[in-house]
Amino acid sequence: MTNLPPPAEELRFLDAELRQLDLRRAALLRRRAWLVHTLQAAAARQPAPGPGTAPAGPPAGTGAGARRPEATAPGVQNVLLVLGGVLLTIAAIAFTLVSWGHLGIAGRALVLGALTVGALGVPVALLRRGLRSTAEAVAALGTALTVLDAYALHEVTFPGTDGVGYTATASAVLAALWAVYGVRLRLRHPLPLAVATAHLPLLLWAIAVGAGPYTLTAVALATAAGGTAVALRAAPLPVRIVAVTGALGTGAAGVLSAGWLCWSASGPGPAARAAALLLVAAALALVAGRFVPRPEISMGAAFAAGLCVVAGAGGVLRVTVPGDWTVPGCLGCAIALLAAELTPLHRPLRQGLVRASVAVQGFAVLWTLPLVAGCVLGPAVRGARPWSGTPQDFRDAVFAGLPRPPYAGTAPLVLAVVAAVLVVAGRRTARRPAVTVVAMVLGWAAVLVLPVVLRLPYAAGLVAHAVVVAAALFFAAWSGRADKRLSPPSLTALLLALVTSVGLALVSLASEPATIAVLVTLTVLFAAAGLRPGPAPFTAPAALCHATALACAIGASAGWPPHHTALLVLAVPAVAALIASRTGGARVTVPVEAAGAAAGLLALALAAPEPPMLALVLSLCGAVAAATALRPERRAAGWAAAALFLLATWVRLAAWDVAAPEAYTLPVTGPVLVVGLLRRRRDAAVSSWTAYGSGLAVTLVPSLLAAWDDRHWLRPLALGVAALVVTLAGARHRLQAPLVLGPAVLALVALHELAPYLTQVVGALPRWAPPALAGLVLLVLGATYEQRLRDARRLREALGRLG
């Protein structure tokens, strides 16, 4: 007999064996996973097969190396279902439109009814089996067949009814059927189709009964309200998207229609009805913004609501008040919207209404822009006809030759009100400096256009603008910082004063006494403001510019010719040099010197037609430059002084018609060269340009100009010999100035002597030779461009090493 262990011992033995089997199974599974991973990695590293080679198959017994499918199974399924549904729908449409007449009434009803019932009933069985995608495709075919049923019903049963009215009824019925069908079967597509179709019945019924534009607008707003309600209450995302799209489309159409009706109405009654529609649209937008969960959408809805309110009020005001007060009325409505900050509305709604108010205020400011631009730029036209006579009023002086903007009588009020709103709002914002600057600009614009709007007398308008300049300068000069830097409001006031002063000076050109009085006033005002260190870099140069214009005006008033007026203008560079010497290198020094230099250039331009006076003006400018060079930081001005003195000498010689300029220049050249030689012996660091440049140029340049017009050979020969001696002396002592002036003069003399022969040679050559030669030279230069640059650099360095 077999010896069996006790049950307890046998159970313990079986449990031990099972544990061993589990451990062995786990080890084998880990080994299999490692082998599969290794084979997959090897297949990924294997290079692509070349042409003519067959790809290696996957290892036996594994799925590694199998090519990954490019389309998923659900994707393939959806494509097939959609394509099948589309083909069936096309077939049904073709049957209804083409083959309909081949069947009788019973056959027609039987075919379409059977197809529709079948297409709508099959999804019930498909959903029970879990085939939701197939059910969606078949249900889509059914919804399309319902549209064909409605068309067929109209063609057979109601052929004489109005097409628009029938379409409205059919769309309402279909929307209801699709909604019930989609809710009962929980399908995706019927509900969005029902919502989209539900936007049509009201509008189509209104069109069918011949409703007017006001009724159509109201219907569009009602449809938008319904779409908004569906969008706020619906849970499925496709339904919300369709509802929002439809509500936005119909709402925008209704708002635009109401706005057009309001602003094109011929009387208060029609305008009020259209304004009521705009108020309804605003209320709808606010309600929608209240329940929308996203703050940015709520803000946009409130913004649109605010614009609708202002547009409605503006349309009513347009037909009830004069034209000048339409924009101020809209501005008042926009300011009233700011009271939304005090209401318990949600924060996004309050922000949207405030932004709508800001937008309307911006549009109001833009409405005043033509008038402000005309007041700023219009005086420039007056500059083309100075002293043409005192205008009738200040508006004629400003808009001389320019069209006047219509309905601009309330522009100062609009600008002042917006500026006041900004001042009040700026107290509670972190951007107070920027708001203050904008308010200041708007206030300045209001005061600037006020004399034009009021049509003040010419003198009163000039005084008003002068007061604006004085007030702006006072604010900029006495409200600066302690560190002498201008704050943004002070800098803005200063710039506004400059702009106003330019326009004032141009407007004053209409009358001679007004021009002189205004320029004197502006010069004094800017000079007084220049005493303060903050605005001095702007006001001091402006004072010098106005003083220059005053000098020209005084000369013209006295009947002086321009070259005599130039002497009066030279007082401005002298004063500028004096002021710059007293500032001690402050920030105002360079602007003052630049204004003085500009005045000096103007004096030279005025004196240019008269060479004797030009020589005198050049010498006086040289004296001013020499005085400037006495300051240690302006030693370089000595070069300008020397050049001006030389130019004055040459111009004087030309004015005297001197045929032998050497008689006047050689007595100056000798002592100057001796002084330069003595200075270089005392200080070897003195440049050759400082020691010999001016002395050599005094004689060489006038002699060169005289030799260029001299037809005899003696002067060019003597000048050439002198230039050669200067060149050799410069080479002997390695001096830069003689090596530059001597060769330059010698080359020009040689060119002058060879010019007749070169002319003959050029005349003897064919016409194609000079262009060909020029092209060849350009090619050679281009080929050796880098070497030429290197040679030029070496030449410059060699000249720099000379004394």
C-alpha cells in the first residue's frame, strides 16, 4: 500500500510547490520582456534597406519590427461612417430632385417615409448594441432626410404657400424635432443642428409678414437673446459654440441696424425707437456678461453695452440739439458711465463700462483734432505772406488759406471736460504722472483753440496765446525738481510753450507792429525762464532764436537791405558767446552755442550777395569765435576763428578786384611764418598746422584762385615753384602742413596748365574711349580695393606721425 502523508503535511508541501512555480513564472516573464525589448531596439537601429533589397522580417515568435499603422481604428471608422452618410445623403437629394416625378403620390410618400423612419429608427437598435458612431452616422442621414421631407411636402401638399413663411414654419418644426430626437437618444449632432436652425424662424416670419426695419431689428435682438440663453444654460460644448456664434451674429446685425436707424433718423420719434433698441441690446449684453464665467468676456460684453448706450443717446441728441452739441452730449453720457464704479455690479462689468467711457472720450478728443491741428499748423501759411495786413479776427489770422472745420464751436468744452476727468481720475491711479501729462496737453489744446472758436479780435488772440506761453513757462520754470532735472509735467509744459511760441510768432506776421511786439515779448519771456537752471537748456536757445527773428524783423521794418540786417543779427552770436562764457560748462552751454552758431550762419546767408559786407561779417564772426577760444574748454574754436579771418581776407580781396593778391598776402605770410617758427622752437609739441598752416594758406589759396583765371605763364610758374619749395621743406623737416598744402597747390597748378592739352586729347579720342577707360579704372580699383585701403591707411598713419 502507498504511504500517504497526513493532510496537514500534504497541504504544506503543495503550498511550497506552488510558491516555487510562481517564482519560476515571474523569472520567465522578466526574461521574455527583456528579450522583446532587445529585439525592438535592434530593429530600430537597423539601417533602411537600399534599392533592390528586401526588408528583413520580424523575428519569429515576436511582434517586434511590425510596421506602425498610420491611422487609428476609430479614425478609419469615422471616415468610413462620414463618407457613407454623405453618399447616402447625396443619393437622397438626387432622388428627391431628379427621380421624384417618376413616382406617384403613394410611391413618393412611401419611399421618403420609409427612408426617414428607417434612418431615424435604426440608431435606436445600434445604440442598444453599443455602436454609437454608426448610430450618429445613420441619424445624420435621418436629419438630412427630414429636410428633404419638408421640401417634398411643400412641393406636393402646399405648392401655393409663401416660400419664406413655409421655410420659417418648417425650420421651427425641424428644430423642435431635432432637439427632442437628440435629447431622447443622447446623440451629439442633432442638438447643435437644432440650435442653429432655431435662429431662423423669427427672422423668416418677420420677413414673410413684411415687417419694417425696426421690427426686423427687434427680432434680431430677440433671436440673439434666445441664443444667449441657450449658450448660458446648455452643457454640451458643441451646443454652446453654435449658440454663441448665432447670438453674436444676430446680435451684431441687430446692433448695427439699430445704430444706423438711430443716426439716420429724421426726427426725435424714430431716433428714440432706435435708441430703445440699442438700450435693449445693452441690457442683453450686461445680462450675458453677468453670467459668463470668464472675466474677459464679461468685460467685453460690458464694453459693448456701454457703447450701445452712448450711441443711442447720441442718436437722439443729433436730432434734438444743434450740431455742435452732439459730441458734447455723447461725452456727457460717457462720463455718466463712470458712475458704474459706484454700483454693486461685478468688477469685470464695471471695468468694461469704464473702458467704454474712455473709448468714447477718446473719440471725442479725435473729433477736435482737425481744429487743433489747424491752430498749430495753420500759422505756417501766414509765413508765406508776411505783413499782408491786419485780419478781421483771430480765426482769419490762423486759418489763412485753410478750410475751417465744421461744428467746432464746442471743441474747447470737450477738451476741457476730458482734461478735468483725467485730473480727477488721476488722483486714484498709479500712473498719475502720465495722466497729468495727457490732461495738461488737453487743457493746453482747449485754451489754444478758444480764441479761434470765439473769433476774438486779432490783438486779443495774440495776447491770449502770449498768456498761454507765459503760464506754461512759469509752470516749467518754478515747478522743477531740486536736482535741476525737469519732471515729465514740467517738460511737457516747456514743450507746449515752445510750440505755442512758434505759432504765435507766425500768426503775428500778419501785422508789422504785432510782429515786433510779439517777438520782443517772446524773447523776454524765454530769457526770464532761462534764468532757472532746469528749463535753461530749452528756454535760453529759444530766447536767442526769437531774438534772431526780432533782429530780422527790425531790419525789415527799418527798410534795411538784407546785408545790413546781417550786422544786427550778429549781435545774437555775440550775446550767445557771452552767455556761454558765464555758464561754466553747464548743460545750457552747448544749446546756447548751437543757437549762436545758427544765428551766425543766418547772418552769413544774408550778407552773401554783397562781398564787402560778407567780408565784414566773416571777420566779426571770426572775432566772436576768437573770443570763444579764450575759454580753456573751447580752444578748438581758434581753428574756426582762423578760418573765418582767412575767408574774410580772401572775400575782401575778391571784392576789391585785386589782380595781384600776393602784394597783400605776402606781407602777412612772412611775419606769421616767423612767429610760427619761433613758437615751434620754444615748444616742439606745437603742430605744424598751428605754426605754419594759416601763414601758408594766406598766400597759397588766393594765389591759386588768381592763377586759375590767369592766362599768362608767369604766375602759375611762380606759384608752382613756391609750392614745390614748400613741399621740399615739409619733406626735409617732416612737417604735415607743408606736405599737404604744397602738393595740393602744385597738383592743381599742373592740372590748370595741362587742361588745354587734355581737352585736345579728349576731343581727339573716340567717344567710346572715356567710358571704356573709366570702366577699366573702376575694375582695377575694385580688384585691388583691399590693397588700396591698406595703402590709404598707411598714408594716413605716415601723415599722422609728421609734425
